[in-house]
Amino acid sequence: MKIYSTLTKTVEEFVPINGMNVNLFVCGPTVYDYPHLGHAKTYIQFDFVVRYLRWRGYDVTYLQNITDIDDKIINRANENGFKWNELSRKFEEIYIEDMKSLGNTSVNKYARATDYISQIVKQVQTLIDKGFAYKTTDGIYFEVAKFKDYGKLSKRTEVKENDSLSRIDEDKEKRGWNDFCLWKNYKEGEPFWETELGKGRPGWHIEDTAITETEFGPQYDIHGGAVDLIFPHHEAEISQMEAVSGKVPLVKYWMHTGFLNINSEKMSKSKENFTTIREALKQYDFRVIRYLFLNTHYRSEIDFSEPTLIQAQNSVEKLNIFVNS
């Protein structure tokens, strides 16, 4: 069996770290709104990857995180008069329900970021002790210049204007523009935890490495997610964990799914061009949506339209007739 790895940009023979055991982690959602079909594409395609690996005889542990503390959650909760954790629990439940409705049942564990605060604090403190992180008035930052392999996944090191700037902190005290936040100090009206680092809450990138180190250790087999997470998010994960552990590589095989596009633009909440999973399931059977995404290579983009769904529906109907005849 062979896998294309984003890290090496080559098709590699799949050899797990520990025999037939496979540890696989996929970046889950930030739970502040209804999941859309762009999310469905990624999670259906990884559901298939896991099912295939298990069919081949591998013992797969499939872990997915839930980002349940984030600026987006706090802002949405404030806009709608919710407590931040009420909003995140509501949309976490909706996300898991939608995954079941799509037939995505292969995840072994959904890991909430807020259940790993002590592990996050430990990682941040280790990075400080090793000289990879520094404190500012606003929080604690990873100093990218100190990690010589930064950029090895994405082949880039500089943040651009079209990156996820809402998640790149513009702290004037940062030593480098690309340095990213590990820990955000308390601000009035925001949720916080009392820790050895002081009052505050975790940054986005550190959540995932704290979760995977706890569940899998410092190295594991496969990390997946959508292609837009390669930089800066997955690049940051590599930097954090390899700096903490000193073990290379963090992940043997990186797998990234292509976008679901609307009129040649990525489907996303920020562009307001999305269809929620629940809206789609009112019109189409879940098998139609699965067929649409599984009939396309996971690394390829799909230009979504009503005709593409109708075509998938016709194909599923033909398969049903064939199976039942």
C-alpha cells in the first residue's frame, strides 16, 4: 500500500511505526456554527481512508479534535447572548450528529481542547524552558527563527495576506511577524484558566499537539486535514512538537484534502458561499453526498453545483437498481 505524503511530495510505501497499528489524527472543527459541505468532503474522505485501512487489516485509532475555545467562539457567543461554553457544546453536538447522518462512524475519539489544558500548559512551559518561546504583555509566543526546520511541510515560512489572518496574532511585541501565539493572557470578559503560565487560554496550534502527544505520544503515523491547514497550522504543529520532544518526524505521512469550490472559490463561512450539511440532507440522501465525494480523489478539488449532485444521485439510483436486481 502506498500513500502520497505532503511532507515529501512523493508517493511512499506505507509502513506504520508499530506493526499493523495505525494512529491517525485529523483536525476537527471549531464549533461556533453549523458544519457545511466543505467540512463534509474532508471528513467523508478520511472516513473512507480509515475504513479502507481497517479492511486491509490495520488496527486504526482515529482521533479527531474539537476546538471548543477560540476567538471565533467567543465572538459568536457574545453576538448571540450565549456563554462561550454553551455555544461550543451546542455546535459540538450538532457536528457529531451531522457526521453520523453522513455515515461517518469511524472516529474512535473526539477530543475537546479544553480537556487538555494541563497538557497544553506543560508543552508551553517546555518550549519556554528550551528557548523556543517567549513572553509578551499579551501572551506567550513561539519564536519561529529558533526552529531551523520551520517551513519543511509547506515549503514556505512567511505569512501572506490571504492566510487565516484572524488566527495570526498582531502583537506589536512579537520578535518576528510569523511568530505564533501559544498562550493568550487574560482579557476582561474572556474565558480563562488559572495555570502556572498565569491566567489565560490556549492558542489555536498548541491544542492539537497537546492532544496528540497525550493520546499517541510524540510521533504517530498519519495526520490529515484540508489543504488550507498546511500553513500556518500544520507547520506550527510540527515546530511545536518536534521542539518539545526532539524527535523527528512528528508525523510519518501527511494527507490533505482538496477544496470544495463554489464558482471556483473555496466554500467557506468567511465567503458566505456555503451550504450546511443539514440543508443538503433535506434534499439528498446521505449516500448521494458520500458518492459525490468518494468518486473524486481526495487531493482533488470539486466545483460544487446542483448538476453535480443530481449526477451523483442518478449514479446512486443506478447502483441501487443493480444491487437489488
